[in-house]
Amino acid sequence: MKKILWLVIAFAVLGTYGECSTTSYDQYGVKTGSYNTNSNGTVVQYDRYGQKTGSYQKTSSGYNSYDKYGIKTGSYKTTGNTTVEYDRYGQKTGSFKTNTDGTVTHYDRYGQKTGSYKTDSSGRTTEYDRYGKKVGSFKN
């Protein structure tokens, strides 16, 4: 779910179009990584030790993802309340749907729910697995 968590953070942070930083935590409150956004729409992901692990760049149709070496690993395109994710070859790998209450639900390529994210009034987003068990959180 870390890739999914990263994507949700990227969309949440990129929507601000400003420089900011986000830290993610596991279900025990231990730091798992951080994310820095700059004003041109690039989000850089770091592991818990501060080593770069990847990045996301805003495009005219959505976002492209890159590994730590700058090699494209996938893309994301949004229409309405649904974002579809693709691998580097353009094959659909899953989708995200934002519900009216703000909950973001992730589905695999076959339409099976794999997890969800809920944001509270303080801005903390909690990540849940497909069964509703808390697996992590982050705060913008």
C-alpha cells in the first residue's frame, strides 16, 4: 500500500501548488517517510532515513511517476472523481475514487477494493486496508 499512500499524498499536496512537506507514519506512529512539494508541481518522496525514493510530476493530463533515478514508472489520469493509474507501458493497474464524504478508495485493475483513506478535520489522513484496519497515517 506504500505506492498507493504515496499517490494519495501526491494528489493532496499537489493540489495546493505551493511548497510544503508531509510526513507519513505506520500504524504505530513510527515515521515511514516524507514528501516535499515544490511550487512547480513536483513531489519528491524520501524514506525514513531521508534517501530519495521517487518523485511525481504534474502534467497537463494528470501525473507521471518516476523512480529515484528519474526513470518513468507510471502515470495517473483523472476524470471527475476517478483517477486511473497506469504502468510504464500504459496498462491500467488500478484506480482511485473520491466519495462525496471525501474518502478515497483504491481498487486494483479488476475493480477489487484494496484500501481507503479518510481525512479528519485536523488534516490528518488515515490509511486503511481492504478490511478497514488502520495501517498508517500522514498529515499535510
